Amino acid sequence: MSATTAPRAVNRRDFLKLTGLAGGGFALAFQIRSARGGAAPAGGEFRPNAFIRIASSGAVTIVSKQPEMGQGVKTSLPMIIAEQLEVPWSSVTIEQGDFDEKLYGGQSAGGSRSTPNNYDQFHLLGATVRTMLVEAAARTWKVPAAECRAVEGTVVHSSGKKLGYGALAATAATLEVPAKEAVRLKEPKDFKLLGKRIAQVDTPRIVTGQPLFGLDLRVPGMLNAVYEKCPAFGGKVVSANLDFIKTLPGVKDAFILEGNGKVKELNPGVAIIADSTWAALSARRQLKVTWDEGKVASESWDTFVAEARAKAAGPGQRTLRRDGDVAQALAGAAKKVSAEYVYPFISHANLEPQNTTAHFRDGRLEVWSPTQVPANGVAMVTRVLNIPADKITLHLTRAGGGFGRRIGADYLVEAAAIAQRVPAPVKLTWSREDDLRHDQYRPGGLHFLQGGLDAQGRVTAWKNHFFTFGEGGQPGSGGSLSPDEFPGRWIPNFLAEQTMFDTGWPMGPWRAPGSCVFSWVFHSFIDELAHAAGRDPLEFRLELLGTRDEMPAGSGGGGKGKQGGGYSVARMRNILKFTAEKAGWGKRKFARGSGAGIAFHFSHQGYFAQVAEVTVSKDGQLKVDRFVTGGDVGRQIVNLSGAENQVEGSVVDGLGTLLTQELNIERGRVVQGNFHDYPLIRITESPAKIETHFLSTDHPTTGIGEPAIPPVAPAVCNAIFAATGKRVRQMPLSRVDLRWS
């Protein structure tokens, strides 16, 4: 409801119109019976909007609309509503909402946007309902509402009289919605939930093994499916031994899907339908397919790397940013540093492989799927399979990890396409090999860097020839370097060039797209320049940031989009100093083989700095002894334990990616197939101690799922250099000899 709209009762049709106008956002709209002839819902339940139900018993149900994949929004966002509603958390039940953007507004999980997209609106939503309950009590007692206040699920009059929310539900259900101006939000000093440590609502079900995830789903009469695709990206089926497969135990059907020619949508393949997942997987082992592997089968990672090295000294295909005269500045530099940094393609490696259950009948499709952006799945099904969006019902299941992978919807459209051929509900389950070999990968890259320092040890020149990967003339997700990426705009003579290899390899957003690899490259190279200058790495970075408080988006516009505008230099300086102080930077003397490294980065509206302390044995074994993170994500931490978990998870994830993760792509196919050759971090490899600190600042509250991960790798690699004198310029560390003497 807009600030200029007078209070009124809203019927269901108006409610849907209002929420529909919200598009991808959220409209504060209420479905309430008119006080002029309506009646309270049966049983006296108060349902003021799509998110809140209050029963006559006083039980409160809050619907969580965002997809949950472990980031904690199923807990944290309802906490905001409960805080302003003024109800004890113990009396609240959380329900996962189905996909319905007309009802709920935008429903997606990605880009660390769940909190900032909903934070202010959810405060207002909860406070508005609280205001109505207070008004209901005032009318019941025939006293001014100003004499009443809400306290933990009750309304209390100044005389001491009390009524629980349940007793007020029927009366509140007859009231009109107050105007926004008439609603008073609780002050942060009065918060009882926000900023506290609250366990995730799904934790009891997770630790006791109760059904919750997409893979747990069972539907009456359900069959099971697996789907074999060409090992080379984009290949097609020529023939398959379908007749034999159909004779195998438990198999109900087997057929070929032609696909739609798009490697990130519906790939050609062979579907096997069986009465159990085991029967389907067993039959798949005997499947024999003749493939037309296509042109991508001629492409390999090593070939592209060799080509990049051959072209590195030449000009890039595209100039991203050019300031000053880099050639002249390098020629006149007192000291010059050159380096090659290279990082591989990697997989999302969700612990829960991709899956979707679908049932197509009477022209309608019902889907159960762990998706990050359900709108993408519905749109893809409509586009590829010609099923109208209004004929699709999508239920959101909890996802066992996302990290950007489930923004794509290829697995969902595969299940829908199979369901069109099967007269029963069917669950599609990807194997671990499917998940690694048919992911949408974080693209690899190479950076060829040159930097120049003057006699005082200040950076005067920076040149970067960046080789990236893409398709159709556009870099893959995370492979596009902004002209404004730090330290662009800070160095007077700056040149960033890009050369792109056009491939048929599927690429997609991987946690903090681009930021993770660019932070590693640039903050490692900044550390090289600091060492060449003989300067303390913290002091060097602070000098590079400079004294101005704001850096506006430059001519390249790179500060827009995911970064959302300019760069607050003051916030970055402050969080860098804050983190260094928490870590005791410069106060400890390390023995040979031990050392500390520092890095910072801004992404997804979050300002983060990190310090790693490591020990490297003489035989090259790395141990991260201590990891300190400082983060500025605005005024309010919603769920402190959730925020800490996000940061600690980022540290472990970032370290694990640095240690071992890489994919070899040969002849257009991924070589690795499971965790034996694509190892994830083990508990013994995790940091011995992780410390997380938040700096509260007077800025809008934003998300934490992504901005804490980019500085992890450079902080660790810079610490390795401090410990051993060995500079890490290649990911993963399993390819680097860290032995020293």
C-alpha cells in the first residue's frame, strides 16, 4: 500500500492486483474481510495477509517465501516479521511458501539479495499487523489505542488488563488496514529477536533425518528417472539400445529426448524410467549410446591456456579501461613487477545433486524442485515445452546447497520434459557424475599483470591482459571484468584488456561471481607490489585506497548492477583497520614457516577484510591456524548465529576451493566424475580457529551469503608468502610446491 493511499478494506481480487503490480519486488497488501458486512474467518483465525496467520489459540504461523538452501532465510526473514509483530519466537511456526509471485512478490535466492529486498517491507508488514491487534484490543475495551501496547503476543492496557493475540484475532479480522503513516516501527534498541542467535527452524528435521530436501520427496504412485547426456557438451543422440533397456528389472520405459539445442536448457539424452532409483541407475550402467559429439569435442583447457600465453604480450580483443599512459609509466618506474595468475574451471558441487519431481496430467504440470529462482524454471518450461505458466504449479523444496547452481533450471526442465511422456509422477535424480560433468561452471581465467612503483614505493602503473571464456560473444557468468573493479580508478596509469575464448562450455554464477577470482588475483598482486616496495601490506593498502571517502562509478559503469553504485572508500578503510585491529596485525613476530596475510573486497553491497595466519611445514604442508574476518553489512545483523555461520562457511568454502578444486576439460568434456578426483575440503584442513566480527554502520542492511568469500584466497596466499617467501599464482594449491628450506 502506498503512503498516499487511504486506509481501506482489501478484497482478494484487489490483493492480487496490488501484489501483481509489485513485479519482482514486494507490495504490502492485505486480504481482509470488510468491516461493513464481512465476517471473521471460520474459527476466529486472523489472516491479515499472505504471510501471517494468527489462530484463536494464539499460535502464529509465518510463511517464508524465499527459497532456502542453507543460507538461513527461512529463519531470518520471518524473524523480522516476528520482531515487529511482537510475538515470542517459541510461539511461531514457519511454513515454506510455494512459488506464487502474484501472492508473495519476488521469490529468489541469489546475489545476497534476500535480506535487502525484503528487510524494510517485512518490518512494515509485521508492525502493521501489530497495530491492528492493538486497535482490536482498544475497541474491545473501548479505550484509546494510545493506552495499549503489544507485549510478546498480548496487548496490555495501562490499567494492567491483558488480551492475547488469539483472543483478539476475530475482532482484528474485521478491521481496515491502517495507512503506512499510522504504523510505528519498533526501535532497534527495543529489538528482542534481531541481532540474537536463533537456530535455523529446519535444524531439528535435518539432524533427525526427516524428509525435507528435494531428494527426500515421495509422491503416491511416483516413478523414478535418470537421464544420460552426451559426455561432450552439446552432443546429440544418434542411437541407443532402448529395447534391451526396457527388458531390465524394474524398468518401465526408456526413450530419447531431442532437446532444444541449448546446452544450459534441455540437452538431448536418454531417459530411463523405473520403479526405483536403484533400478534406473542399474539399467543406466547397461545403456549403450552412440553420440554425435559435435564441434565442442575439439576444445580443451590446455589448448586455450597455451594460446593465452602465446598472445599475452599482444593487445587484448577489447580495452576495458585505459587511464593515463601505462607504457610510459612502466618505462619510468623505479621498480616493476610482472606475474601470471591462472585459475581453473570449477563445479558448484552441491552436496544434494540436482533433482526435480514432476507430474504432468490434463495439460497441467505440478513440480517439486530445489530451485533458487523458481521464475527461471517456470519460464524455461513454458519456452521449451510450451506449457503455459498459469498451468504450472511449483512447490519449493529445501535445497542441499545452491551457490548459484540452482539459478539455472536445466534439471527442472529435464524433469518436466520426461513427465510429459510418463503417465505418473516422476522424480528425476542426477548422480554425482551428472552433477560434476553437466554443471554450469565457474569459468577459469588467466591474468597477465605488470605493475610499476615510484621511488617512494607508490603504485604508478597497472596493466592487466585478462583471458576469459564465454559463448556467443559474451563472457560466462563471473568471467566479465568491470572497468571499475578495484584497483581501477585508484591508479593514474591503468590499462585493463580482455581477450575471450568463445566455447560451447556451460557457465553459470558461482558464489560471488567474478569477485572470488578477481579478489584473489588483484590482492595477491597488490601484495607482490607491497613486498617489492618494502612496505607493510596493510599500510600499502590503506595508502592505495587514499583519503577520499567516496569513489563514484567510473565511465565503464562497473559500479552499477551487482555493486549498486559507487564505492565507499571510507567504509573499506574502516573495515580494513577494524579487522587488522581484531587480528592484532603487526603485533606478533612469526617464526620462519609461519606468517600472516591480509586482503579485502567489496561485493554484493558488503565490505569485508580478512586476515589469515598460517604455518607451512618444510615439506609443504599447509595449516591455517587462525582466520579473522571483519564485515560491514550495514545497520543490523538479523540473525547473529546465521550471520556467523555464513561467514564461517565462506571461509571454509573459500579455503577448500583454493586447496584442491579444479576441473580438467578435455575434448569438450569434464574428466572428473566424483569426490575421489574432485576432493572437497576435509575437517582436518579447515582453519583451527575462525573469528568473525561485524562493524555496525549507518547504512542499509544487506546480505552476507557472498561478500565474505572473495578475500579468503588472497589472505591465505599472502600469508603463505609471508611464511615461506613463495608466491602462489596458480589455483588450486594442490598444483603448487610449497616446500621450503
